[in-house]
Amino acid sequence: MTDLAAARTPALTSLPIDALAHRTDAAVDFADRHIGPRGAETAHMLAQLGYESLDALVDAAVPATIRAEVPLDLPAPRSEPEVLAALRAIAAKNTVMTQMIGLGYSDTITPPVIRRNVLESPAWYTAYTPYQPEISQGRLEAMLNFQTMVADLTALPIANASLLDEATAVAEAALLMRRAVKGRPNGVIVLDAECLPQTIAVTLGRAQAMGVPVVVAELTDFLPAGLGGDDGVIGVVLQQPGRSGVVRDLRGIVAQAKAAGALVTIAADLLSLTLLTPPGELGADVAVGSTQRFGVPLFYGGPHAAYMAVRTGLERTLPGRLVGVSVDADGAPAYRLALQTREQHIRREKATSNICTAQALLAIVASMYAVYHGPDGLRAIADRVHDRADLLARELRGAGVAVEHDAFFDTVRTRVPGRARAVVAAAAERGINLWADDDDHVQVACDETTTPAHVLAVVLAFVAAGAAPDADPVAVTDGFGLAGHGTSIPDQHRMTDYLTHPVFHAHRSETAMLRYLRRLGDKDLALDRSMIPLGSCTMKLNATTEMEPISWPEFASIHPFAPREQAAGYTELIGDLTAWLAEITGYAAVSVQPNAGSQGEFAGLLAIRGFHRATAAPGAPARDVCLIPASAHGTNAASAALAGLRVVVVATDADGSVQLDDLVAKLATHGDRVAAIMITYPSTHGVYEEHVREVCALVHAAGGQVYIDGANLNALVGLARPGEFGGDVSHLNLHKTFCIPHGGGGPGVGPIAVGAHLIPYLPGDPLVAAPAAGQGTPVSAAPFGSAGILPISWAYVALMGADGLRRATETAVLGANYIASRLTEHYPVLYTGPNGLVAHECILDLRPITKATGVTAEDVSKRLMDYGFHAPTVSFPVSGTLMVEPTESEDLAEVDRFIDAMIAIRGEIDAVAAGRWPLADSPLRGAPHTAAALTADEWTKPYSREQAAYPIAALRADKYWPPVRRIDSAHGDRHLICSCPPIEAYEQ
């Protein structure tokens, strides 16, 4: 702790208004930088609410029954230089090697113009998921580029806008095939034994949870006979190239599967598809894989963007988000998220997937890698990678090493009986990591960074280990590279074009690329430009100090399957972070493997399921019912369905809390079958429910477990611990409470925290297809999920310390109540908790306004764009409402600016009600207004151009111009276009 920070007495949160009003606004420590209001601002907000201090406000808002009895036991807060120095020391404990392990992860070169201006740019990483498309056109275009890239390379017409990793993408594909094949409920899905080991483990775990039969088989020439009984095989997953590096002619096995009425998924290396026949041309229905090697660092396993592409007819079964092209109110092309009725926030347990956060930022990096290199550049990289692998194979054969496959792309598998470990050790001494899955085989994967010197070093490692009987070091060195040039994929060459759209040809110079990225970024409203008051989303500061370390090579260049001793820094960081999170939540242990909140939910429910199965009495009915309040986020229900649980809805009272009578009734009906209840605390209605302990006790008495969704943990940190007031398991959203940015729709991290009895069921090792007793099912491809962004949350906790974290929570509660207090006379606050207060967010009820005037929550959300704001959360959890969450990071000036905008919009609503403007021709229904619309020669609206553009004077000094007008969503779904439209579409 710094001397200045130590000198702060008494604690800021307990100072009365008079003392606060006379405090300087100068920042004393990092907490003062992270938290927006302080001093006179905090005093002003408290005065509005009628409280003397933050402590008094919190005592009134938060039920005493849930309050933590002791403060958080965390290290003292550190300064920003101290935290960066500590992270440097931790990073130095990781050993950066030349990574030639492969297994779905390849080293790559992130073009600096993309690293600096996308991955490290707050204009991109602080944006939210583009549910408000008019102010998200830049990242929507970038994600459409991603979809076009994937569709072109796979030769399948429809691609989504990213999934979480390759293993979960294959699992999603398996379930897609299961849904798509009707009338054969007992049909089997066959997994190629050449699939990556983590893919097999994750897919088997998902399938087992849902009762879907999956068989792993050697697929050389024929499908195994007799599978699935009368229902046969309904789906086949093939890997190309295979886990051993082999490239096979898959046309025969695809044709056989099709003849059997099965769908076919090919898990394909995207770079290899510049050279190999693509899945669509082989007859595949689905293609999946990772885009990591398109400029995204290894990150010790993530975050990385996976992809999925499908043939026509399967687009409505796609998981994840889909960007489509529509038109705006003026008929101009505009982008939006298409077919959203597939998604969990609408269809709940009937959704195509539980995925909410995907990997948007990483998908954008990958798409820009393709824009940067173009088709010729990608082909040149693929040729170089293959040439290095071919050179290695020729040199090893010349040295007497047996190379198993004649056809391969980037990975050479060798047979070295009894010498594999020695070869790996000899390579490590030369700074290179190889892969040995047993004592007799070594695999070597080449990538974009592989040089001839690396190839020579690998060959010398084989010689040094005694695995190259026909060579000695001098002969190998002297004769290196003299064996000529060849290719190891003679029969699989791609013959069709790809990436023909102008966007993949137009930005060859760095100047052009830089300006393209700036142009797209300028189209969007992100947190670097204004407050994003999205309820249930916690769009708080992502401090630069927290973000800076993720690009350091010591964190970014570690392979997830590298020997654990090479990742000692990561081991220390993850150990620190999980211990801190356990302390914050009151649980016994934490796993960081889930790489999104949705996956944390799934992992938590699998842990509950595993616990019940292990402890069930003989003959007892299976506990397969998951109780979920009607107000819950749709992801809860979708995750429960994915975990093989039946969803039973529990009613909510008029105040938004769980209806105890209905809960008791549901427990009476399903008691011995109840696995769990999933509740969010504070509730999704933005209040602290006073009887949450009673809810937990009732479920425990019935033998069930309590899952407390951590989506709203930003209202609890330092005040209450879910593990102490009744929770058995919670997932946390590090991309909310703990400052990992949303990235325009990902990445996220969704670790799960569990009680001691659930520790044996935490996610297991994804390299183990059949987890041993006492080890849970893996839910992500990498052992530690998206480890590469964990330094962000580590830095946040280290910077804030216990007092700073508590003050952040208290200030978040203050901000929400201040907004509720000032706006309730204009827009009624729908739900309040103890003493008429809300938690960290509030719901504004527009339904009476809509009934009286026709003005909808959507109209207000679009009009806010003209005022320079992203909308609050629209129609969740209650249709026709707006849910507002300011977070602790917004200072009073920005909060008041938002309030002023909302009050001004209410004035416009009143003008509609008074007949000044007809609703259809009002600034509310005409919003958002573009510069082009306002500068047109003709203006026929009954309101002025000034009213449209500058409804309040402050906008003249700082005006954000939406790039498009209101988008026609129905048109986009009726005329589905999910790849880059031709340039002529933009001509007016």
C-alpha cells in the first residue's frame, strides 16, 4: 500500500456528507481512478438520496441477513507501477519456447497494425455485443468479413460470427446434427479417432450429459457396421488434417455417410484450406475449427475464435450469433444480428445453444488477418508452412527416422520406438517444444513462425536422442536442405478461388489498413466514447494497466499443452486469482476452465449432476429437475437443458422476487427429483431479495443444490458472499465484475466457484477422454480456458484490494439508486427492494407510456443514439422496459448527462402525447438520425433538423453521428445475406 493510501483515515465509505464535500477530487490510489464519483460528487449523490454516507446507504439497501460478517482477506492494494512490476516478475517465470506441439494450436504473427489498433484498442475491446446494430456497424462489418472468410475457405454458404473454441464447436456440431436428423432418436454420432484429443473429451462429455450416443472410431475407408440399431448413424465428425497430421481423401467416407442418411461435419484447419479441397466440395454439411492461427496469439489456450459453417438449409439450427445484411429506413445496406430467435435469450431451454458471449474480438483479429494478407498472402503462408513440414519429413527420413504419413499439411508424425521422451527432451534443450503422446511417437508441427533453423534443430534433437540411426550431427548439418523440394499433398489440392470480395484486396499498405480500422472503429459507440448503461452487463472500466500485460510474449506465447514447469508464472497467477475469487465468493475452490459465462453455468450444473449421481441411494430416482425463476436470463434454461436437466419454472412475485408459495409447491411436486435451483442474486429485477436464505434452505431441505448465478456479483463484492448465504456453486463473469472487456461480444471468462463437496466434479483435463473418478467433465479445449486474459482480473484485484473492491460495489449501488431517484418521476422504477432502494441496476417501466402514446422502449433506445448513448438493456427481464446499470466507473458528469438525455426524451414523448408531432413522424420514431439524412436537400419532418441532431446544447461540442438509420430487422431475416455484399450494393 502507498503512503498516501495508508494515510486515508477514516475509510472513505464511512465519511459523512460534509467531510466528503470538502475532499479534493485528486486521485489518491488506483481505486480513485477506477471509481468515477468521489468527494463532492459522492456527497451530491448521497444528498439526492437522503443518506449521510455510503455505509448508511448500503445498510439500508442490502439485507442484513446476507451481509458478510468479516471483511475480505486480500492483499493490500498496490499501485499501478507495483502491479505491472509484479506481473513482469510472474511472466518471467514462464518459459517462452518455439512451439511445435500443434494439436490445434499454432504460433502465429499478429500484424502490429492489427495488434495495436484492434487487440489493444479500447475502441474495439470496450464495445458491447452488437444488439443495437445502428451504433455497431464497424464491428458488424468486421464480423461479416469473418463470416465471409470462413464461408469462402470452407466452401459452405453460411458461417456464424464465432464460437468459443474448436472442441466446443465440434460438440455444438454434433448436437446440431442430432437436431437436424428427425425421427431417429437412437441414432449414433461417430467421432473420427483422428479428432483432436481435447475435442473428443469435450464432445463425449456434452453428449453424455444429453444422452446422445457417440462412438469414437477409426475412420479409414468405411463406417463401422451395426451402430445405432435401426436408427443407424445420424452424424459423422471427421478431422482434416487429422490429429496425427495425416491428410486423407475423405470423399469415400463422406459418400458412405450420406448414403446412410447421416450428416457430416469436418473439423478443418482453416489455413490448410488454402491448399486442400474444402469441406463443402467434399460434400460436408458442416465445417468447424479454430481461427487461432490467423494472427491470434497462443495465450496458453485462449481466448480464440472458433468457427462453424453450414450448407443451405441448416442456418436456422446454427449456434451462436449470425451477422446479416438488411436495410435501414432510407434503404441503405446495414448490418445486424440475424435470426436471433434461435438464441438462448429468446428461446431459453429450446435454443440451439446456451452460448451468449462468443469470441468477437478474436474473430475480428482473425478477419483482419485475412484482410491484411488477402488470398494470395494466406496461400503463401500455407505454402511456406507446408514446405517447412515437407523439408522436416525429408530430412528425418534421410536420417533413418520413420515418418508415418506420406500426406500431411503441417504436422509430421514419427515412429521412434522407446525414444520419444528423449527426443522431446533433446528438442527442449534446443528451445523447442514437440509432442509425444506415448513412448514411441513424436509429432512436430510447423507454423507461420517456423524457419529452416528450427527444422534443423529438430532433426539434430532426433540425432542427439539416438532416434536417427542413419545420421550424425555433422552429416545432418552439412547436408541440410540438399534433398530437393516436394509436396506431401499431391491428390488434395484446392482448385477453387476464395476471398474474392474487394475487402480482401483493398488494404495492402499499412496506411490503408490503419485507415480501414479507424474508419470501422469510428462508426461504433464503445465505452471509450460514452457510458454504456446496460443492465445485467456491467460495462465498467477496463483499465489500461490491466490490459497491458496480455500482449507480453511471456503470457501470449505459451502453448496450452506445454510442460507445466514451463508455465510456472501462469500457475502462480491462476493460483493467486482462484484463491482471491474463493475468498470473495465464500466458496472452497474455483476453476477457471470455463471460457464464457454460459460455459460456467454448464460446468456448474455438471458438477451438481455429478455430485447427485455419486451420492444417490440405490434405486433412488434420478435428480434431473432444475428449478428456474421466470425472471431468469435465458442462458440459465439453455444451460440446464444442455446438462440434461428438465426445466421447471418457478413464479415470481409482483416485486420480482421468487414466489415462495410456488417454490414450495414445485418442491412438493418434484422434491426427490430436484437437482438444483438456479437463482441470480441480486435478482434479475435489480433488487436484493430479502428471503434468499429461505429459498436456499427450502431447496437444500428437499435434497437439491443451489446454483447462484454470478451475473450480478458487482453488487455483492465485499458486502456478501454467495457461498455463505446458501450457494453451493456460482459462476462468475470476469468480463463483468472483474474488468475483462466485453470485446464487442467476447471474450469472456466464466469460472465456477464451488463448495467443498463439489470440488471432485470441477472440470477435468481436456486431454483425457474418459475422466477418472473424482474428476469432472472438461468443458473447454484448454486446461485453463482463456488463460491469456486472466492477468486482467489478477491486476484488478491486486490494484483495488479489499477496501477498493468494497467501495466499488457501494458506488455501483449509489449510482443505480441516484439514477432511479432522479428518473422515477419521468419513468417509473418498476421494482425496488428494502427501503425502496435498488441494487446496482434499476428497471424503468415504459409500458404505461407505450399504452398512452405508442412510444416504445425501442423508440427510446434508438433516440438515445442521437444523444450519444448506447441504450440500456431493452425488454429484459420485463418486456417494454429499460434496465439501467451505471457501474461504479462512471463519474457524476456522465451519469447526469445520461439522466439529462432521458429527461429530454421524456419531453419529446410528452410532445407526442400533446399532439405536437404524430408518433410516426416524431424524432423518436425517426431516430437515429444520420448526417446524410439531416443534410439532404429536402426535409419534410414536422420537427426541425436541429431538434433531430442537437436536442440538447451539449451535443454541439461533442456529437456522435450514427452511420445508419433504424434498421429493418424483419427484412434482414426474410432476405438472409450473411457474407459481404457486392460493392454495388452500397452505391446510391
